[in-house]
Amino acid sequence: MHYLPPVSLILLLIIGIKPPKSHLLSQSQIVEVGNLSIVTIEPGNRSTVNIPFQIKYGYHIQADTVNDDNLIATILTFENIEGIELSKPKYPDYKEFRLKGTEEKLLVFDAEMQIQVTISVSETVKKGSYSLPGSLYYQACDSVQCLFPRRVNFQVGIEVSN
């Protein structure tokens, strides 16, 4: 992938030349959320959920642990809903990756991954459907460079039943 500074992209657009498609790729397309099933839980119980993500071919994202202060770790977060508690996310095992021209190994996720969380519903939560907003904050890289951090949002459907 060749890097074009923003000024170069603007000049190309002004004179009517389209930049390479790699520069038109939205970072939001690098990581996508897979299919999420609705989780059914009775009050006072819990259920483990695997949240699937697909990482675009040719890219990787930093793991939940990084070994360089200049890199941004992947973080899964959820909004709070009263009476619904979440465990600390369990991230998959990372892979080691080396950017071209460097000696340092990066800790990364690539291709497909699942992050596991346990959802606990208190006895006081009323029967019904709930939508639990979540997001994955990540920094994507290819074999040459790293991009600015991004966030992909998603919803986990929860059905509380008796």
C-alpha cells in the first residue's frame, strides 16, 4: 500500500484523478461485527456470550495488550444498564506480527476473532427485551503502517424471561 499525504489526495481530486482505491477505504470497514444472537436469560442467572468480529484481509488490529506505548490496545466496552452486569472481557490469544522494516514484534488479532463476556441479570430486572450497546475500540495496521484508532459500535440483544 502506498501512502499519499492528505494534500496530495486533495490535489488529485482537484485535477480529476482518482486516488488509489486503498485510500478510499473507510477505516470503519476494516473491522466488522459478526452475527449476534439474542441472549435469553432468567432473572438471577447469567449467560456467556461470544461477540464475533471480522478483520479485513491484509489488516490486523492491536491486541488487548500492547508492548509499545505508541500503539493503542483493543478495548471492548459496554454501556451500563441497571441490573445487568458484565464480566471483564476475555480476549482471544494474540499473534505476533512484525511490520516491514522493524525488528519489534507486535501483539495482534487478525482475520476472525471472538471476545467472550458473561452477562448476569439480577433478580430485580423485569421480564422484557433489552438492547445492550457496546463498542470495540481498536487500532488497525497493515504490513507497513498503522492507522488512527477507530470504534465500531454494536448492540447485544437480551431477552429476560421467567
